[in-house]
Amino acid sequence: MKKTFLILTTVIALASCGNQPATDSATQNTDSIAQHTEAITAADTLSPEALLSNMEEAQTYLKECGVFYIATTDSDQPRVRPFGVAEIIDGRLYIVTGKKKDVYKQMTTNGKFEICALKPSGSEWMRINGTLVADETIAVKEEMLNRNPSLQSMYSATDENMAVLYITNATVRYCSFMAPERKTGF
């Protein structure tokens, strides 16, 4: 029952962030592009400290949720997968995956993505969209492994499989059934 409720709540959250009425897809796409552009423009005017603060808030939220879902595209087919690691290293918010996985191929073919994370309460969620950029820096991979020892059984900083990617041009939307949507960016 709890699992069914969680799945149902996630579907509702994905469909209703901001509880906006349904419109045709062209209007939704235009609105989405305008909102993303507005958030990026606003982020460009923020101080480095404010951008880092926004990034830290997003990371804290992801860690509180535990599992978050990343949507990518495979040609014209959306794909969604669970992730559980997000770390700020050298002023960038990183995720990690394997280069042998389809998700990595999708991320490097089209870096646009969206994350959805649902808090355990089931009534608050966050969405992040932007672009993922692969980073081959050994020091970043080592730091990711140091902070997440459970990854050490799957990856090493010098293997040909470990991939770390950081988020750029991020729009972050904090949503709730009980409060108005709030947007930030980094």
C-alpha cells in the first residue's frame, strides 16, 4: 500500500508541479523554455556566494530524499533512472554513473536532463533541469569515491568506467501541495 501511494504521489508530483492547468503542448514547451531562460538569466545576476548557496540547498534536498530520479532521452524516448549520489566538489554539483551504461551514452549524446526528488513525506518535491557535462578529472573522481565509499566496489578513479558529470545552467523548482512553487538556479 505504501509503495503504491509513493508511486501515485510521484506521478502526481511530476504532472502537477505548480498545479498549473493543462494547456496544449506548444504552450507548455514555450512556457518551459521561458521559465528555464528566466532562471538562467536570474542565476547570471547572482553572486558566486548566492549560486553556491542555491547549489548547496539543492544538494541537501537530494540527500534528504535519498533516491532521486534522472530523466534523459534515448532518441525520442524518455528514460528515467534512480540515482543516489550528488556531491559538490570544487564549486560544481556532480553525479556519478558508469560509462558502460546506456544512461551515460544518453547523457553525453544529449546533456539535457531533469531530476525529480520526492521527500519522504510525499508532499514536497524538487525538480532540477539543465545540462550535464562529463568531467575526466582524476582528483574529482577520487574525491567522489572518498565521500562515497560504497562506490569503491564498482569504480576506481583511474578505470575506464567511472563517469562523473556536473550540472550547469540549472533551474531548480521546489514544489509542494501546501505552498507555492519556488525557483532558484545555479
